[in-house]
Amino acid sequence: MLKTLNCLMLLGALTFPSANLAIATEPPLLRVVKTATQGQSNQMHPINIGLANGYGVTLSFLPSEQVITKAWLDNPNFVTIDGDGCLQGLPGSVNCDGPGAKVLHLKRINDLKISGLPATNTSLLTVITTGPDGGGIYLYRIHKATKPNSLIFEMVPPTPEPTPVSSPLITQLERGLQIASTQKNIENWDNLKPKLRRVVISLQQGKNLSESLNDSQVSWEEVGQILELGEEK
């Protein structure tokens, strides 16, 4: 009985870790990429896309209001590309109304021998979009892989920066800072000035004066000196 139990425990130890390993090796589903604005590219380098057998990779512009108008695939000898709408150069997109797509799908195929095209393991994909913000240019480096690095690349609009808050208090504080920088007669000014700048930034972000002083480690007495200098005469 004990021998049988030991065998079962050994079998369990050998079986369950391999199941967990299989789950751990699944590629991550989603990678979020910020979209470009006003016809520009905000990329320093092409986005890497690993293309593996049995895994298609999707490029989605659905979260944005951009529409894909053109796509250039430099090396089609191991990649096929399809879209959800009319797009110049894609199968089924000839003579269709309202050109444009919002989703592209890439698939790995067996290598083709194309006359005049060198055999490589990579291809550059260039995507041109248009939209209310002017659209953009996107570059993707597609390479052969044993498994994909992500299954969906989702293009989302960048988060708009909050509009700085303006108030008479901020104006007075900034004016006082300017005067104090000119006069340079406040004790320990070189250390105090950057802290006061942080107070201004904190106020512009919508915090009250008490929170701003606490976050910036500035005393009421110190800020009072600057506000007094900034009073309009």
C-alpha cells in the first residue's frame, strides 16, 4: 500500500509541473502601442513582431479613430497580410467602396522563392493611417520566431496631458519667484527655489496650497515671503 502511494506521489510530481510549464509558455495576448498624431511617427525604432507557425498576429486600430489607408510589406516570402476592409494591395480590396481598414492580420507561411527578392528572416511592414488628428506612419519589424511575443498589437490614442490650472495665487507665486530670483536676498535660495517650483507645478495639477507645500517640503513662512514679493503694487 505504501509503495503504491509513493508511486502515485511521484507520478503527481512529474505530471503537474509540466502542465504549469505549458501554461507559462503561452504568449502574452496583448501589447498596447500609443498612436501617432498629426501625420507623424512617434517611434524611435520599428515595433518587433515575432511570427510563429500556428499563430496569427493582429494589428488593431479599433480603439483609435484612425483608418489604415495603405500598407507596404517589403518581404512577402514568409508572411501573408489581410485586413478587415478595403486596402490598396490586399486581396479582395480591388474596386471596393470606402477604402480603408482598421485591423490587419499577419500569418506565417512556408518560405516562397520570389524571383529578384533576397531570402531573409525579417520584413519591414509600413502602415499609413489617416484620421481626425491627421493619422500617422507606423513601422513594424516582422521576424520568424518559434512563438509570438504578442498576439494582438492594439493602437490606442495617447493619454491627453491635463490642462494646467491657472489662478491668481499661482500668478502671484510665479511673480514672486521671478523677483526673488533677481534679488537673491532670501536665505538658502538655491535650495528653496526648486521646492517652490514644485509647489507651483502641484498647484497647476489641481492640488490645494496646503497639499502642495507638504509635498514640496516648503513652510508657510517660506511661501509667505514669495507671495509678499509677488503682490501687485
